[in-house]
Amino acid sequence: MTPNARLPPAPSGHPVIGHTLDFARSPFEFVDRATNECGDLYRMELPSVNVYVLAHPEFFRQALVTDIDAFGKTDDFQRVFGNGLLSTEGDQWSRQRGILQPLFHRERIEGYGEYMVNATQRRLATWEAGETRNIESEMQDLTLEILFATLFGRELPPGEGNDLRAASDGLNKWFAPTSWLLPNWIPTPSRREFSNSVERLRTEVRQLLAEYDVDSKSEGSSQPNALQHETLLSKLHKAREASGQDQLSTEEVEDQMLTMIFAGYETTAAALGFAWYSLATNPDIRQAFHDELDTVLDGEPPTQADIADLDLTNRIVTETLRLYPPIHTIPRKATRDIQVGEYQIPANEEVHLSIISVHRDERFYDDPLSFRPDRWTEEFEEELPDHAFIPFGGGRRTCIGREFARLEATLVLATIGQQWTLEWAGEDPTITIEPEITTQTKNGLPMRLRQR
């Protein structure tokens, strides 16, 4: 720290344990209180660490663009994703990104649309009118099936990915508030579940790679309904066999698979679940949504060509990503002393970019806690400050799958909404959300299925 440097303020808390109890009891309520008390930059004091929280678009720009070298990845990223794309930095990240980027080029993504719709139709064939399902869990199952149909090039029938999804879900447990607040050496049930899930997921990943190796050596072999183009499995297989800059080690290949499995379905599933909740609790918007689908689609399944005409559906996706960002916080670690605004953050301290705080800030969004897709006009977007809406991160490390995720969310909403109305079946229309790696609900999203 430079002499006379000022640390950011800390909100009121306990003199010994700091903010531990407040955060553990209600994490997002604590975040709201902290920003109200301290403003756009504050210090959260925990027994084992201080966390410096940034809650302004200009601070996001500094951390993600102008001073990106001063904000490195945290140890937690490495712990969860190994040397996958989400956790690596520098040349290793650039090399990995270059190898995987072709899978996410716009032309390639547009070709995935048919497979997204077909996978959704297979899932809908398991639904029955009048039953109640947890849509949060249902969307997780569906987006995993879509991941297999697109990036893996193989069909995963409904119900067959339960072990894989359960193992992937367990990665969230490292970030459960009751565990994350404690020093890493303290064993907790959530941390044990996390460790078991990592091992189970790695076993599943190795099995997938081994199956692909066998298939690739069999002349003329093909998976039923496989995509007739390069897949994540084939891309990683080639990278493992390559040399020089195009090569990935076996460990890196496994880490990429683990990363893509989790990031490839969990975040979009969260957005879809919250979109259905928002529609169910805003019946006027839901009716307008159904009316748009009836007009634009005219009874036919949605296609890539329909996306531009599904104006309200697209704005529903955008507004959901604002109000319920699947990635609520971007964690970083200060690599050196860094001046942010009028305060200094010391080297080696943890830094959190609170996306949900900015997305719900009334300085940038009128009536920010209300679900209002109509706010997303061209004029509004032009006036919105840079980095005031960053559901996929920002800067050069913006999520590689952002266009894939938006296409998937739009087509899934259209496919389901064309055939079904989802009605809220919970006792209380108010839900509690919790911060794990992704934004989760405390008690699920029970929905009653009504066929249109």
C-alpha cells in the first residue's frame, strides 16, 4: 500500500466476525445494504479474508478492460475448473480460446438451432398437462440435452444424463455461502459434496472421451442423429494429438470438458428458469409473449430465421439476464496495489465485481426490481452506460458462448411457449435467490403445466 492510501469503507458489522453472519443469512440482502451504506466500492470483512466489492460500470471497465493485468483469476476458479478456459490466463488462455473459438463462430452457431429445437421437443414429449414440475431442474435437464445434441454431436435422451448433471451441479457447492465464508481447510458438508462431485464429473468426462476415442477408430462409425460437423469432442481429440501451439495436454482436455459441461448448460438453465418464473408472475406479459409466438410462428416450430421477428421474446431474454444474471458476481484477485476511484485495493486481496448490483441499480434502470422487457428499446440501449449490462462478462474475456446461449434461450422459450403455458404453483409468488457459482433459487420453481 502506498503511504496515506485510503481503504474502501466497510458496512456496519460485528466487531469480531465482521460480516460473516449477515452474508450467510441473506447474501443478496447484505449486498444491497452494503451498497446503500458505502456506495459503489466497499470492503466485506470476513474471518479469513477481506473482499473488495465493485458495483459501478466504470469500475467494471477498469477491472475487465483498462487495468485487466491488475485483476487476475482467483484460486477458486482453478480449484473448480482446473486448467479450463474459465480459469487460465495469459498465453495458455489465448491458446485454448483459439482452439475452441471455431465452435462458436456465428455461422456454426446458427447451424445449432435445429438441434436445440429438436432436443426441446423430445423433452416436451415427457410432459403431461396438469402436472407440476420444478422448472429450475427441468431447464437444467433440457440444456444438458441440448449441449450434447450440439457441441457433443450425440443425442442424450431425457433421463439419461442424471448422473452427469448431478455431478456437475455439485461444483456449485464450493461457493455455498455457509462454506465460502470459512477458511478453506475447514471441512463442511458442502465442500465434501463438491470434492465428490469433482471426482464423479472427471470420471464421466474420461468416459465420454474414451467412448469418442473408440468411435473415432472404428471405420464408418457414427452416432445416431450425430451432427455432421466438428464437435467439441472431435476438436479436443485433435488438440490432444496435435503438436506445438495447437496441442492440449490430457489434463487440459479433461479440464475443457469439465468447464464446457458446467458452463454450457448451467447458466442458460438458470436464465430460462427465471424467465418462466417472470412470465408466470406477470400474466399480461406472458399473454403478449404467447400472442407473438402465434403470430410469428403460425403453428410451425421456430427456426433460426424466426429469431429477428421474435422481438418480445428476445427482450424477455435480455430482461431476465438483467434482473436475474446467471453469473451474479465475477471474482478476481488484485495482482498489485490498484487505485479504484478514490480508494486503493491492496495486492493479493480478493475483488468481486457485483453484476447483480449494477443490473439492479436505479441510476441505470427505472424501477429496477420490476420485470419490464419493454424497457429494452434501441434508444434505451444507446443511452445505457458501457458495462452497465454485462451478463456475459466484458472485455476480451467475454464469455465465448454468449451467442450460443442467447440463441438457445430464445428458441427454447419459443418452442415451449408455443405449446405450453406455465403457471406458478408455489405458495408464495416471492422467491429467494442464492449466490453459488450461478444464481440459484432456495426452493426451486414449481410450475403447473397447461397445454395450449
